[in-house]
Amino acid sequence: MQKAIIGKKIGMTQIFDAKGAVLPVTVIEAGPCVVAQIKTVENDGYEAVQLGFGDIKLKVQNGGKKGKRVRSEKFKNDPVNITKPMLGHFKKADVAPKSTLREFRVENLDSYKVGDIIKADTFAEGDKIDITGKSKGKGYAGVIKRWNFHRLKETHGSGPVARHGGSMGACSTPSRVWKGKKMAGHLGAEKVTVQNLTVVKVDAENNLIAIKGAVPGPNGGIVVIRDSVKA
């Protein structure tokens, strides 16, 4: 992998190409990301670049309300919305605390230094990319919505089970339900990667990238953009 960046999904819109055709695009606020750490074989056992995205507005607790625990004098001026290990991690790199950290295996590790800023112009129009996000959570769903099962006919005594999943397997053998059986359960809220999408437009000044097609996750969700592995 040569290029990667962290971004936030803004939403979908449409733009016109050079021939006047309408293209559905997803707008991503890509970066700016900061290099927070360089992982090396000597120190970590592998090579990778750690990028940070999204500023954290640090809050300091100087006192407390009645009935609530108050920090000691030694720590009362420390930020309360970030853990001490993470705060030390960012202080060591001399970068502002970030809300999102991701690691990327890159081909040329020497081209990155701690503190470098990665912006949207790392990608260009026409680039093929893979984008990863967390899909929308839909809660508990039945087998029809979750797995596209067919339902029974709702006539001639089918009973109140028209949308049920049906048999879970044999009785005495194997006397259990096989792992991976398609059943009702939690739908969505899982890691999803869409491959071979195309970058349609890059607005480096406003850190925006327009990608042809749909992107996993809700508006405001964190996404990761990488070079396509199949292009």
C-alpha cells in the first residue's frame, strides 16, 4: 500500500462529469491526518504508520459538585476526557490529541516522519480506492430482513409463523444447531469494505474527496481510504 487517509463521511450528492452525465457521489472529509507514530521492526516487530484524525477538545476539571468525587490537587489540572496513557502517547510525538487512530502498512516507511500532515491531495482524480467503514446498525432483525428468506403463504393454515425462520436442523443427529446457521439476530454495525471505487473529485483546500457510489456507514461515520488492492 502506498497511500491511505482517515476521513469522515459527509453525505451523498451528485455531480456532472465532462460529458454531462450525472454521477452519484459520496463526499468524504479526508484529513488532515497527522503521523502520530512510526512502527519499526526493531521496536514493534513490524513496520507501519499510525495516523491520527479529529481533534479532541480537552476539558479540565478543577473542582466538583457536591456529592461527586473531586480530583486530588496533583491531578486536578489534567484533562478529564482522555486517558493518561493516550495523553502521554501524543505528548511523546509532540502532536495534538486525536480522537481516531489507525495503522497502515506502507511500502516506503522512510517517506513518513512523526508530525507530518497527510491531506486530501494525497489522492487524485481517477484513483482507484478501497474504503472501509462501520455499517449502519439496524438492531435485532428477523431472517427475512437479515438474510432475504422467503416467507410462507399466509393462507390455508400456515399459522402465525409466516415470517419465521423454519427448521433449525435435524432432531437426534446432530442434536444441536450448526455454527453459522442463518437465524434472526443483530444486523449491521459491522466493519464493511467496498473495493474498486473511483475518486471523482478532490478539493484539497477544503479537505474533501468525492467518491463515485455509496460508502458504508452513516453520515458522520469514520471511514478509511486506501489504495485499491485489485486495481
